[in-house]
Amino acid sequence: MKFTIYQESRTGKRANNEDRLAHCYSRDSLLMVVADGMGGHYYGEVAAQIAVQTLTESFQRQVKTRIRDPFLFLQTGMLNAHRAILDFAGKHQLQDSPRTTCVACIVQNNIAYWAHSGDSRLYLLRKGRILTQTKDHSRVRLLLEQGIISEDQASTHPDRNKIYGCLGGQQTPEIEFSRKTTLEAEDVLVLCTDGAWSGLPGNMMAVALKTANLMHAVPTLLAQAEVRGGPHADNLSIIAVRWQDSYVDESSAGSSLISTKSMPRDTVTTRLDEFGRNPRHKTELSEEEIELAIEEIRSTIQKYAK
């Protein structure tokens, strides 16, 4: 595989960052996960951390070089994360379980497989246009499909934050799957939370990422989204990957290009910030509370290790 990848999360104007994102890859498979937590105190952060950590740790255990059944992997990982969040809520006797949206994608053999629950999105961009995108599991999206409101009305609708798909909560999560989608060279996959996409029209994102260096373009887009979000800008997070389906000369592609051709089998590279350790993820927790939360998250996830 050959690709360029960049991920970044910002707090926006909120007190805490409840978004979490991660990616990891073996020689022949790439996983990307974005989650947007919801819940009081620091529990939204915990729900999102459980989601990304459950999927990345499952990937590390199962991948070898490829995931045998990507759709089954995504479904099992999200359901296990859902159960782990409920266990955490029960252990802490929370009246309302914390929840998180989740969007995750696996790429292998030049084919992308993705799944989502909630309103965190995936876009597939090709030649400066949106080829496809996920449909939000939200009240506003249903109103749009029914023709009750317009696109302009959706951005300011009072129900725009009401979602019906998530991990955690009392209902079994609705998980929607893509089709197997073949990627072409220079395709860009974007996974992002609603704080990012709500301030970035999809067409604007597609044009900005058509040819630009992701490590320059993504921070610029996040800055624009934060400004558009105004004084109450939400947390905003993006993972963007530009795909290559052939092994081009590395010197002509730039130093940020990742090639997995020479990676040993059974080796996995992971980018996942540990709970409370990323300075961009502001938290009011003390070091002792962070250590306790990390331990609880790990022990909770281990129950669903497969």
C-alpha cells in the first residue's frame, strides 16, 4: 500500500475535547476511526476513547497482513465498543450512559469498506468532487429526505444535534455499511466529526483536498471550520488519506508518503492518543484521575477482546 495520511483534532470553543481519532496499518491493511463523544463530566471522552481503542486493539490482534472480513470486523468492533460503554456506565452507576458517534473505514487490496453510527461522516473525494458520503443518522437528515426542510434550513434547525444512531445508550446501535468501493490513485478519504463538516461545505473540502498537501490543507480547513463555528464552535476532528494504487517513485511524492511494501508481516503501526494525554484534548481531570480512567478503559475493553 502507498498513501499519505494526516489526522488532527481541535477543541474549538468548548471546555473539553470529546472527539477521538486513530489510524493504524499493517503491510496490506489500513484502519481509520473517528468518534465524537456525548455525555456529562468526562464520560463523553471515555465513550469515544473506548470506541477508537476497541477497534484499533482488535485490528492489532486480528490483522496479520489483512482483515479477513472487513464488514464483520467493523460490525463486531462497534458492537463490542457499545457493550463496553454500557459496562462502564453500569460500573459507575450512571443514570444515563455516555454515548459516541463512530465512523470507521478499512482499506485493503485497493478496496474501501466503511461503517458508521451517528453523524460523524466519511467522504470519498475524486478529482475535486464528492463521489459518495455517509448519511447522518439524525433528525435533520430525515426532515431533509422528507422534503420538510431545505439544506439552508438544516444548518440552523433546532434539532440539528439530535441523532438516533450512536454507541452507548439503551438502544442497540444502528450501524450502516458501505458497499465495497474500489479506490483510484489520488482518491481522498475524509473521516470527520460534525464540528468539522458543519463548517465545511463538502464541495469546498473536495476542491481544497484535490491536489494539496494534506499536512497543509487539513489544518487550514480546520481553522476555517472553527471560524465558521463562531463563539460556540464544537470540537472538530479530521482524518484524511490520499490513496495511491501503485508504487510511484518516493522522491517525487514527498516525504510524507507512507509505503508499507517493506513492512514485516505481523507488524502494525498505530497513531492513537492515550486518554487525557494529548494537550489538544483539554480535560479538567487530575493526573491521578487520568491514570484511573486509563486503567478502567483498558480493563473494560479487555472483556470484549476477540
